[in-house]
Amino acid sequence: MISRRENISREDMLELTRRMTPARTSFTRIAGCYVDKDGDFEGSFNVNFLKLSQKDKGKNLEIAKVIPFSETNVQLKRYKIGEASGEVRGLLQILNGMKECGLKNDALMDTFYDIIMESYGSGAPYGIMVFHDRYDVPVKTLDKERQWESEEVYEYLICALCPLTGEYEPDKPFWGFLYPAFTDRSSDWNHINIFHADGRNYEKLDGLFGVKEKESKEKEEIL
């Protein structure tokens, strides 16, 4: 679907985050890895989300929720995915494979971690966390009342890069994304929502999706 909106709708994001509670979540799986201060792989995990304790569900949902619940069109921005380069096409194939297998393919996950690690050096330990979800988008009538029928299944990934504290404890994310974007209550395959927690430059990470910092700033000035 080609988006009809340049900016992210806050209502679309709130529709996703309202369900991110231990009682309502439909997250299927969480996977990730730990990276030391030198940028070296320190171990990974891959678990069924529903088998987590209530406490761990809540803790991980709070991390995932940061991405879509962040300040819309300020911290979380929507970008058209550039598909010209082979690197971008290759990453999209990996993300689509991860999504289709529900994060169960460890080889794909390891490849994804390697790509992120090669594009980001922090000088401090951090974690790469990936969440998989399938959301049955309910039909809405013209008066915006929800119906039980499902309009479509929005299957998506949330990725969060988090600083580590203590014994591999992830803190609030500093960068991440929602893929594919959720636009007009539907899957938007042409766009990705990218999250920056602060004013730091994550150009190499954004560039994985063909997003260029200079072009992004020029677009914002035009808008």
C-alpha cells in the first residue's frame, strides 16, 4: 500500500500501544543479543513471549512500547524505504524472513545482529532486541465504533537498541524501528518508522534503510 500521509498518525500508534500490556498483548516472540563495549557479540536469546513471567512480559513490553509511543513525527519519523542499493534490498529480505518465521530462524537473527553491529559502535555495552507481533486489525464503522471482524492481520517487527545496565539489563531504547510502517490502520510496505531518543546522529543505522540524514533534514524544512 502506498501511504496517503506524509506524517505518522498519532492515532495509528496509540492503537498499537493500547494493546501492549501483559493482559492484552499478542506478541509471539522476543529475540536479541548483547554487545560489549568493544562491539563484540556477548550472547543471544530467543524465547516465546507468552512463556515469560508476568513481570518479564511487563518489563519487555515497556521497552517495545517506547518506539511507537514516542513523540510522533519528532522522535518517531516515517521514511520512504530506498530500494536502489543491494544492501537495502538484502536487509529487507532478511527482515521479511524474520517476520515470516516469527523470529524462529536463528541464522537469520544472527545475520541481522551482525548488520546492526557493523553499523553502530557505541563504546558502551548495548542490547539489540527484536519483537514479533500479529495484530488482527478490527473493522471500524464510520462512527469509529469497533467491530469484532478483522479487517486484516498486521504482522510486524519492533527493533530496539538499548544501553545495558547491571547484569545484561536493557534500559530505555535510544534507537529503533517499526517495520513495516502502520499507516491508515494498515501495513505500509513502502515505509518504515524510525525512532531516535535524542539528538545524536545515527546516520549509519538509518542508512541501512536508504535514509540519508541530509535528505531527511531537507524534507523537514520543505514540510
